[in-house]
Amino acid sequence: MRAPLLLLLALLLPLPAPAQNAAQPGEFRVVNRAGAEAIALHAVRSPRGGQEDWGGNLLRPDRPLTDGAGFRVNPAADAGCRFDLRLVLADGREARLLGQDICVNRLIEVTQAARPAAAAAAPRPAGPASRETPLAEPNRQARQVSTGTGFLIAPERVMTNHHVIEGCNRVILRTPSGHWLEARPPARTDAALDLALLNVPGLAGPALPFRTGPEVRRGEGVVAYGFPLAGLLSSDPKLTQGVVNGLRGIGDNPNQYQISAEVQPGNSGGPLLDMQGRVVGVIVSKLNAQRVAQRTGDIAQNVNFAVQGQAALAFARRAGVEPRLAEGAGRDLPTADVGEIAHRSTLFIRCER
């Protein structure tokens, strides 16, 4: 078994990038020399940073960038030379370097950082409402950690799955802007639906709208957005596209859809969006292929489930929250545009026990 395993690992190793000349974009290195460990690094094409659109965090939640350490960034070949960089430190300071020419300077040292200025332009990704919002930090000594996904449905209110937060001593959320905020108990939950509504003081940003009509149909295109396999894959959110396969869930559950958009552990609680960026469901589970194989002798492939959007909307209203609503109208958006809508409002959830 050793030889096939080594072969598999070899296939997973990245190939070295071809040599780049000084006029072409390529790999560059960001070095933290700001005097504290960094918990978030963002690198986006200019002028996105100046518009407060920082994209995903390049650092893994369990691997902060210590003072003096560097991080290699390998942008796409067509990304251009100008990048905006943002380094968020564990002590609340951050550094922003706009318009860096990475074709000329492959080594960017961050030596100065300051407390962030007050919020400016709207719309902004979900994040702290003001400088006074108390920021949280992950507890590196937590005995057990699990992760999931949530999304903003109203100011300071985040929807996720009940199983994502069940048994947690502490729940913190990483916003698209790279800040950590702590959810304050009690959470409103519905174990039967597997839904939970978190109270996150200070969390502001665009809330995703729930679709009110027309009814979802089989074969309709959908997008799942979230944070699968945290600690194994990169820490940025992942997008998968698929269709609604069935209008009921496992065991003929009337509160779920079956979908073909691929999901993994960590996607739980994330939004399922239609092709206009409206919530039509909440990702909840995937079929256990191993157990199905034991019972049937066949391996089930890509069978996933989401709580129906109307069931999630009714749960939010029972919890005293009135989410945004949107009626179906207009043309479908490109998948990448739906992802941008989801990104501004989707949060990484860390459960500490």
C-alpha cells in the first residue's frame, strides 16, 4: 500500500511555476514585520481594496502569520501587476498597502499598522459596525473545535444549522472583512429543521434576501457558498453550482430540497442561492455514501440536501426577525456575480468546546 500512497501524494504536490520575467505577474511574498501575529491577509487586484472589497482571507484559521514570517501569494496569470494588500493583526491593528506593483517588487514587507479608521463606503461586506465593536479572537487552547458556515439575514442576526453550534461553549464568526466577532447566547434554534439564529452584536453588512416567488422548480440552477473542510482546504470561501434535483429531502422530508451542488463538512449552515442571488435554502447535509454502500452495495454520488428557503423564512419570523424579501424578476446573473453577492454576507463559524 505504501507505493500507491506515495504516488497519490506526488500527484497532489503542486508543480513549480514557470519562470516569470520582470514585466509579468507572478508569485510574490508578503512578510509580516508589524510586531504582532496576523490573523488575516487579503490580496486583491487594484482598485478593489480602495472600494472595501477585500475578498477572502488567505490565512488558515489555525495558522496565523507570526511576526517576521512570510506568506507566498501566487495570483492568476492574468491578474495584472497592481495589487491592494491588507494585513489584520491579532491585536486589532491592520495595515493597508494599495497599488503595489508586484511585477517590480516581489517582496513586500509590512512594517507599520494602525487601528482601522471608521467605516466608510457602502455597501460593505459583513463586519463590525464601528471601531467600538468588541472584536474576538480564537481560543488556541480550546479542547475541541468544529467549523461551519452562516449568513447574515438581518442586522446582527446570522442563520446557520443547529448542529453547527450544538454543544459549543463559545461561538465566534469571521466576517468577510477578516474580523472575528462573538455570538451572544441564547441562540434561537429549531432542532427538527436543524436551523439556528445567532445574535452577533456589532455585525453589520448587507443581508441576503429570501426569495418569495416563484416556487422553486426541479432542474433550477442554484449556487452553494461556504467554508468546506476548514484546515484542509484554503481558508477562503468556496462556491459550487448545481441544480435542484428534488423538491423533498431524505425520507421524503417536505422541508428540504435535494441538490447537486457539491457540499462538504463545513458547508453546513451556508446559503443556497438562486441565479439572481436570493436565498432559496440553507445547506444542511450530504448523503453518507459509505453507509449507503453498506446497505445497497453501490456508492451514492453527489446527493446533498438543503432546508427549504420558505421553511427557513418561517423559522426566522418565529424568532422575531423579519428578513429581506425579493420577488423573482429579471434575468439570471453569471455564477461569479452570484458568488460576489453571497461573499459580502457569508461568515465562517468556529465552535469552541
